[in-house]
Amino acid sequence: MTITIGRRSLLGGLAAAAVLPYDLAQAQGAPNTTLRVGMTASAVPLSNGVPDQGAEGHRFMGITIYDQLAGWDLTSFDKPVTLRPGLATSWKVDPADPRRWIISLREGVKFHDGRIMTAEDVVFSYDRALKNDAPHYDPRAAANARIRMPTVVAWRAEGPHTFIIETNRVDSLVPFGLTWIGITHQGAWEAAGRNWDNYLPKAIGTGPWKLESFSIRERAVLARNPDHWDATRIPKVGKVVLLPLPEANTRVAALRSGQVDFIEAPPPDAIPSLRQAGFQVVSNTYPHNWTWHLNMAEGSPWRDMRLRKAANLAIDRAGMKTMLGGMMAEGAGLLPPGHPWHGSPREPVRYDPAAARRLMAEAGFGPRNPLRTKVAISPSGSGQMQPLPMNEAVQQNLKEIGIEVSFEVIEWNALLGIWREGAKAPSNRGVSAINISYAALDPFTALIRFLKSDLVPPLANNWGYFADADYDALMAKIYETFDPVAQDKLLGELHAKVVDDALFLFIAQDLNPRAMSRNVRSFVQAQSWFQDLTPISMN
């Protein structure tokens, strides 16, 4: 089964800029060169195989040091990404039991320490992240893995090259979950004193990069793995240095001064001058949405559909796009128009403050009698775009219709922590919405994890405790549908319901800008949250 991510036209000719020039002189690589990256994260993501720091963590420490059973094809900027084999060469449902998946493993793959990978290593890695009573269980890995694979209940090796997964229900979406857990081996953990903290600077995977050094508040250094099993992904540079630089202007200053070569999320107002100074700026569409996830638990004002619809009608998305220098698409749901799962909402997202005020009045609120509420936001983070000015713009829009918003500003990784705990947790007390940028990678991450009534924390990401029997019935059909065309139709129905019921405050979709020095060559910005650093060469 493959996934197709919907496409939209790119802004201002940026499609052509999503791939950097290819220098034939650099094609064979230069192992003595170094690429220095300024991340938006406030700390180096964990090197444990299931990183923290959201998708940025997986991008820089998950798919670099490690391989997963399945991965994403990140080789093109101008077509949707699809699943590809990783450490697994194939996967299929057992014809005798649709709740049992048979996964064939790649033979002869070497870990960084020379050990050959077997199915027992996959079992060890899944135990680490999913089995609470395993002696090597890692709660930090579990926090980021369990929410991706909530139907998985058992796994085992069947010989050296076959891995078996069992689920608690028929689940056609299992292959997407295989992309999240990096594979290591028991000997690496034992060499670190059977302690995952000690393991972090000594991490061992099978990926195209080897961990050379790790300091969580300062930097990580990754070294080229010339023996990677996939010859097309042997890195072209010798090392990558990952630096946590959460403040946007600090990242720009580091790029301008030559302290880094590559930065994530340059602020929009800096992009024209960066281009004028000769720096390269690339952008592309990707499966992203920037929303307020609304609390639907008892006592939340957002249980009133009139208030949810009024808030969505109040947002001047075109004005925000101008504020961001065009570096966003106007939010039209969790998925953009044109995506195969967008569907046909009866009430498409639009800007109509007069209609918003009428709905507020019906609900008993207005500028003279405002609804007062608190929203948890971050100052930076993976996929968060420019969260402070963007949230301030939303705050002003809502004030004009009678919703007064105060913000609780929380560091990104800490915000992810309270998000995983759910709206009913003490850490979320007084918060009626949370601003988290979401990845719409597959049916589960795009929709199901937020909507299914039994996927409340800690099982998955139904942060707001939304529950509706009609939604649950539709999602049950999606789980049991293996035909991609039929599944797309059901997903379109589901997403149209989400938009019509205004279950989120739909604000923006990112265009994912990055800036880099003119020395950086051959970077391909895929239509994905994840990017492959291995093709990059340095001039």
C-alpha cells in the first residue's frame, strides 16, 4: 500500500528552487567536508532511535543514525512522497488472519559496530519502545512511538529474517507505523551499561550517519557511514553538525556570519535580504497544518459549534499570508484543497467576520460580553512556523468578534509533553486549546489519531477528548479498507465532516522555507516533513 500526498501549485516559482544545483565535481563526495545545520529545536533531539522534538527530531536524529522497517521516498521535489522499503523488503497481511502482518527483513545489513541485523534486533527495538515490562524499556521512546502504532499488541521474530506484528483489530494502516521506530541491538545497550542515558552519546544504528558526539544542549556531530547498505544514500559530506538555535533571528545571524551553512525556518522578513546577499532559499508544499486543537471535554466553550464556526470565520488568513511574505497557504482544513482526502465540505473555510459576530451573538457573546479563554503555544519548534506573531494575529482577529485570548507560552518540547497528556490532565488546567503543527503523513497521523474516541492520551493524540459515534463508525470502515481508491473516498468523507463541524481552528499550511549558504549543493527538498541530507555536497 502506498500513500500519495496531495499537491498544490508552489508560490512564486519556488518549485524550481526546491532542488539546489547539482555539481558533478562533487558527485563522489568529499569526506573531509562538514555541513553545519541550525535547527529550530531548543535541544539536540534524543539519539535513542525514537527521538523527541517532533518531526524535526525524527528528521535529524531518527532517519540519519537509524533506519526503520519502512521509510519515505525523499528523492524528488516535484512529486508526492510514497512509502518505500527500509530494513524490511516487503510486508503483507497474513491471508489466514488479517490482524497478523508478515514482514520480510533485508539480509546482510550491518550495524555501525559491524554486527549483522536480525529479526531479534527488531524485537529488541520494538520492546524498548512498546513493552512496558521489558528490562530495556525506554519511556522516552515509548512517548513518541506508542502514539504512532496504537493497534499493535504483539510482535515476535520468526526465524532470522521474518518479523511478525499482531494488532487488536484489522488495521490497514500498519505499514505507515513502520516508519517511526529506529532499529538498534541489545549489545549496544549493554555496552552502555544497560542504561539509555548512557547510550545517547554511544548510539548504534544502521543508518547512513554514525553518531560521533552528542551534547544535548550544545550539538551533535554525525559522521559519514561509507558502508551503508543502500549505496544511493551514502553521504556526500564527511560530517553533519546539528546545532539547536530556537530563536529565528539567531539562526539567520549564524547563517550570515558563516557559523552555520543551513537553517530551518528563516523568518519571512529576512528572506528577501538573504536572497539579495546570495544565500539560497528553498521552499515546497508538504503535508502540514497549523491549527488550534480545541478542547472538546465537558466544560470547554468549544463544545458549542457556534463558537467553533465563529472563530474560524474570524481569521484573516490572507492578511496573515501577507504578514509572512507569502510563506504560507491559507488553512482550509487539516488537508488542503486538491488533496485526495480533502473531500467536499458543505461549508468551506472562509473569512466572514460579520457572520462570525452573528454566531457569537447567538451564543450569548460579543465585544461587550467577551468569551475569555486561554491557549497554550510555543515560541518556536518543529513545523511551528513563526508562532508568536501568527498567534498574536489570531488573537487580534478573535478579539474583534468577542473572544479574548490569553496565551501560556511553553517551550516546544514541554508543550509536546502536555499535549501528550491530554486536555483533562492537570498540566492542561485552564487551557481550552493548544497550538501544535501537525503532520498529515498518512490516514492515521492526518485524521484518525485526533478523532477516534478511544485514542485519547496516553494511547494517541485525541488531546481534546472528542467523541462521536458517527465518526467512530466511519473510521472503523477506513481501518478495514485495503483498497486505496475506496479508502481515499472514506477519508474524504471524514475530512469533510471535520471541516463542516469546525473541530479545529484552521489557520495555515506551511511552505517550509529553508535557507543555506551558496556552498550547499544538491539538496532536494521533498514534499515531506522529513528530508534526506545524504545527497548534499559542499562546494
